[in-house]
Amino acid sequence: MLIRSGDTVEVRTGNAKGTRAKVLQVLPEKEGRRRIVVEGVNRVYRHIRKSQKNPQGGRLSKEMPIDASNVLVVCTACGKASRLGAKIAADGGKTRVCRKCGADLGLVRRAKARKPAGA
């Protein structure tokens, strides 16, 4: 998955459609489900019982994960929400690129160290 925590994304579906916010967490892919936690999107209430640790009790609001297919990354160069692509650089490294303007959006992996011939 090319989306990283710290990226700005635009939500494309659901109650928060059109919202631009920061990715707080990218969850590991489990059972083929790519999930991310976006700031201020898909908020739920967790009811907390009174205890010594929390004498007041009450409701705690927190963000829950959404599917990564429901968001598009906002390009830092053109400012538009677009899909991401991957491009192999000349040195062998892999970078993320904007599909609309072709701008470089950061490294995915560095170039692999090559072993000298005959070693």
C-alpha cells in the first residue's frame, strides 16, 4: 500500500465525503483488508465506566479505521486528490508519483546494494 501515516487524504465516500485530513495510522494488511485511521473521520464513542483511574466516567470519542480504497492522496505539488503510482528511479529505488501531475511524492524503498561481479 502506497499510503503512509502523515499523508493528507481526501475521503471519497461515506458521511465524511469531501473531507481532507491527515492519516494517523496505517494498519497492517490482514485478510486482504487495507485499513487506515484518518483524523476526525469515522468517530465513535467508547463508554467508560467509573473507576479509580477514571472517577468521572463518561464517553471517549475516537477514530476507527476505514478502508484505504475510500480515500485518495492529496498531491503536495498540484493540490488535487489523485491516485498514486510507483516508478523505478535510475538508481534502482522505487518512488511514489502523482497520477495527475507526475510529481514525486517520496521514496517507497531505497536502491538495493549490488554485489560486485565475481564475488
